Amino acid sequence: MIAISSGKGGVGKSTVTANLAVMLARQGLRVGLVDADLYGPSIPGMLGVPSGQPPAMTSTKKVIPTEAHGVKVISMGMLTADDKPAVMRGPMVTKYLQMFVTQVDWGELDVLFLDLPPGTGDIQLTLAQAFPLAGAVVVSTPQDVSLKIARRGLRMMEQVKVPILGIIENMSGFTCPSCGEVTHIFHQGGGRTIAESMGVPFLGAIPLDPAIVDSGDSGEPLVNAAPDSPAAQAYASIADAL
Ligand code: ADP
């Protein structure tokens, strides 16, 4: 079980999780993905899983996960319609998370990704303490404000004794399609610097690429839609590093 976390929202954590999961499935691994972002599930949209259509159950009352691009998926977004908020307090959240891990008919898996919501709250603690995580990956954009908060996430994982598998720098440099010049819109290199200063692995950097937005919105992750693109190759080398 590998948790993918981030200090704050919008840094591309779910996009990274979806692409890494599909990349590992393309390489022949048996991959599951728990969308643990119960309040803001974005994995179904990114993997083209319809929302508001509760999955079927086995005869032993386990939920059958939906398979998308070779990945078995469970998400709150599958249980509720797109415009319906998940309104619930802590104990209910804990119940759902435990169900997503233990009451789903995952079968044999090589890796189960947990796409955590941003921050260091209830959901992160519940998962870190209730399940034997192999480790956590922290996603951050390269600018200071994001990295400072990512550092807090790293410290939380240390406190709850979850090994840090590494840091991924996302949205790292944009290559102009006309002239080829690279602009570091959110700066560059911060992910590697923070990894070195905290003594944890730096797993790699993913460029800022509008094709990632389009593929995420269309439900076809970039590693499938454009497997030869530089961004897809960045995901591949991060998957290898994991
Ligand atoms: P988070 O899970 O951290 O909140 P998301 O994965 O939902 O972030 O991504 C936020 C937005 O940024 C989405 O619109 C997504 O398509 C976009 N995005 C993520 N990574 C990149 C990237 N490397 N280049 C361009 N857009 C990206």
C-alpha cells in the first residue's frame, strides 16, 4: 500500500496517482487505487469512471471495484452524483475508508495506491495508523509556498512512522511548443532540494504540460493518451524509481 499525499490541493497529486497507477498496470502489475479524497474525489473523472453508479457486490457482500485502464478503482465519486457533496463527520469518514480498503474485492494486487486528500488531517492519520503502508510519496510543485507545506506532510508521515518513499516535483517547467524555450513558471529544483535536506529520495520531476489537463479531463490518462510524450516518460521513470 502506497499513499500519495500533498501538503496542499491543486499540486497535481490525483493526476500523478492516476498516471502512476495506469503506468504500472501497463507494465503488467496488478494495481488497485483507493480514492481517499472523500470530500473532493477526482479520480473517477481522470480515469473515465462514471459517477453516481454504485458498484455491484459479491455474494460475500464485498464491493466489486470498477476497472479502468487496467486499474481497479474505488471512490466516493462512484457512489455519489457529480454535484452531490459528501457531507459527513470524522467517524463516518473513518468507516468509509476502512470499507474502501477491507470491504472491496481487490483480489491479488501488487500495489494499492491511496490517493489522500491534501493536508495532515483525519483521513491521513486514519489511513497511516490503520493500515500497514509500505510508504508515502509526497507530491509538490516547485515553489516555496507549496514546498513548505509539503515539508509538514513529510514530518507528519515521520511522526506516524510511515516510511517516505520520496518526493515528486510536479508542474516543473513548461516547454513552449513554438520556440522550445523552457519557462519555469513555478520555479524549479525545489523538490530535489527539499528531498536532499530531509534525507529522502527525489523520485523525479514532471513538466507542466496542457496535454495533462486535457487527458485528465477526458478520462484518458496521459500515459495512455500520449505514451511517448516527455511527461509520460517522466511518469515512467518515477514508476521505475518507486
Ligand atoms: P490535486 O490532486 O493535488 O488537488 P489535481 O491532480 O486535481 O491536483 O490537479 C489539479 C489540476 O492541475 C488539474 O486540472 C490537472 O489536470 C492539472 N495538472 C496536474 N499536473 C499537471 C501538469 N504536470 N501539467 C499541467 N497541468 C497539470
